[in-house]
Amino acid sequence: MFQKVYAVFFSPTGNTKVLTETLAEQLAVSYDVPCEVIDFTRLQARTVPENTERVPSGTDWNQFSHQYTFTPDDLVVFGMPTYAGKLPNKILPFVRSGFAGNGAAAAALVTFGNRSFDNALAELCACLNEGGFATIGAAAFAAQHAFAWDEKAPAFRKVYNQYLEHETADVFAEKDPTAAAGTADMMTEDRQAGMPGFGRPDPRDFNELKAFGKAIQKKITEWSAVPGNRTELSEAKSQSIFVPGKADAPYYTPTGLDGKPENFLKAKPKTDWERCTGCGTCAAVCPMGSIAGRDGRWETTGICIKCHACVKACPEGAKYFDDEAYLSHRAMLVRDYTKRCEPCWFV
Ligand SMILES: Cc1cc2nc3c(=O)[nH]c(=O)nc-3n(C[C@H](O)[C@H](O)[C@H](O)COP(=O)(O)O)c2cc1C
Ligand code: SF4
Ligand code: SF4
């Protein structure tokens, strides 16, 4: 049926990676074919190799030639996280231009932080179809929100708790009376468990992922029974699966505790210099290649997409965001989006 299954993903904090790889491996085992991983999280994986055409600086990503090419004998599980209800806007041009489907079958998968995937799955399906893939299945899985996890950074705990105590304790008091206690520590274990998507994906999610994989296989088997179906598979655009949302919808506008829009587009992570050892891990994991260091002081000098890869990877808990608009949005997520969102899938 297929010669190879691919796990293709962008995944700064690892949720999308684990789900995409697990599904791809499951499908590879079922078809008894190899599974290859294409992780384009790092900037190097999205840069045109030296031996292809030279790209002058300032060139639009859209003009890049395809880097990753597939065939109709491939089955590709393509995973992306939801950012502001869509695909990460700085990575979107590469998703559009970096892959040539050539009729390969694709399963689209998005993760989201238990708020909503809004239009992300629709956008991913549209990108894959435009890129020449036959999208035969699509799924959205809730996962731990990159903005609200069990941060180790003491500097973050301090600014966040200060923010909550001084600005908003009364708001939380309505939902959680212990938060009104003046010195309420919002980072207690109870509060962590009440974070959007805490501990996800979990065993229930992985069971759903298995069911999604089985449904994809069933659909492929049904199509295989139709003579000449290989062409049909590659022309699946015409019989596109239905997914909720609109590919060309605007981005979600983050709101704060007061329900008003919050803008933290310019926010960048800070470094707690008392804890930083200068190891450079943060620079190595930044998907934008935006952390540069001089004399062991690693700082964000370029574009920051707020992905939290550096925050999560820092072994010392020295990276953190302290932007007020960000803190307010984060607190709103913790207040309003802890009710479990179940995964959903479409074939
Ligand atoms: C900048 C940014 C924006 C996000 N926007 C949303 C969103 O609109 N809705 C949502 O439910 N989760 C949102 N999330 C949470 C991510 O979708 C979620 O944490 C995802 O699993 C991260 O994927 P990764 O672990 O593969 O990096 C956002 C995360 C980031 C970093
Ligand atoms: S990963 Fe943490 S400790 Fe290492 S250089 Fe970056 S901020 Fe410093
Ligand atoms: S600096 Fe910004 S883009 Fe780079 S890893 Fe940290 S949060 Fe992500």
C-alpha cells in the first residue's frame, strides 16, 4: 500500500511531536513499512541547503524551492501547534512552500492548549491540499498550553504571583476563595493541575489517537477497493474531508482577565542572570534562531514567537516572560480554560 510513513512536524515544546510521531509509528507498524521523521522545528531544518539555489538575504520564504518532496507511495502525518487560533504565522510560509506532496496521502494533526483550535486545522488542511497532498484525515488534540505549564523559574513565580496579588486577587477569589488570602501562591500543585491542558496528552488521548489511525486505515482500505483509486487518492482535494473552521479566518485576539484584548506581540523572554549558567541550551532550541550570546549571556535579539521552547528547556529555570499583557492573558487561560477539551478527528 505505502512504501513509507512520515512524521512531519513543528513542535517547540514537544506536544505536537509526541502525538505526530506516535500516530506515524502506529501506521508504519500496521503497513509494515519504515517511519521517517522530519522535524522542522529548528531553523536549520527550514533553511535551503547550500547546494541548492542560493537565496539572497531578504528573500520571501514563499519563493523558496520545495525542500521536502514526497510521492503517492508515502503516507504523511503532518503536525502543527495552534497559535492564536491558526498556524504559527512566522512558520506558515514554510509550511506553504517547503513541502511538495505530489499526491502523497496526509493526515493533518493540530495540537492546542485546551482553549480552542479555532481555524488551525482548517488552515493546515488547506495548506496540505494546496501543497499537493491528499488529506485523508484530520485531528485536533488538546495538550498542555505552552503559556501555562509548571514553570520552574523562580523569577517567573515572583512576578506572576505579584501580578495576581496586587492586580487581580479579587477576580480569582470568585472562583477560588484560597486565592483571596493575600499571599496566595498561584503556583501550588493544585493550581498547576488546574492549568489549561495540564498533563495532556494523557492515556485517554492516546487511545483516541489510535482510533484516529484505525479510521484512516479503514478509509484507505475502502478507497483501495475501488479500481484506479490511486489517482482518486491523489485527487482527494475534490472529496476533501470536512473540518470545522475557516482557513482564511483572522487570528484570535488574546484577552486578559478583564475580557479586553491584550497585545504582547513584542514580548520577549527575560533571563534571570543569578540562575543562568551560560550553557546556551536556550539558543540551541529557539526555532527562530533568535537567541544570541556574548560572553555567555544568551539573550533574545531576534523575532520571538512566544513558543516557550527556551523557557521549557532551560535547565536552571532562568528564562521567563514578565510582560503584563502576557501575564493577564495567561491568568485568564488558567481561570477560564481548564475544563477538559476532548480530542476530535475527521475522516
Ligand atoms: C504563541 C502561542 C499561541 C497559542 N495560541 C493558542 C490558541 O489560540 N488556542 C489554544 O488552545 N492554544 C494555544 N496555544 C497553545 C499551543 O497550541 C499548545 O501549547 C501546543 O500544544 C504547543 O505545541 P508544541 O508543544 O508542539 O510546541 C498557543 C501557544 C503559543 C506558544
Ligand atoms: S538555557 Fe538557561 S541557563 Fe542555559 S544559557 Fe539559556 S538561560 Fe542560561
Ligand atoms: S526566544 Fe521566543 S522564539 Fe525563541 S525559543 Fe524563546 S520563546 Fe521561542
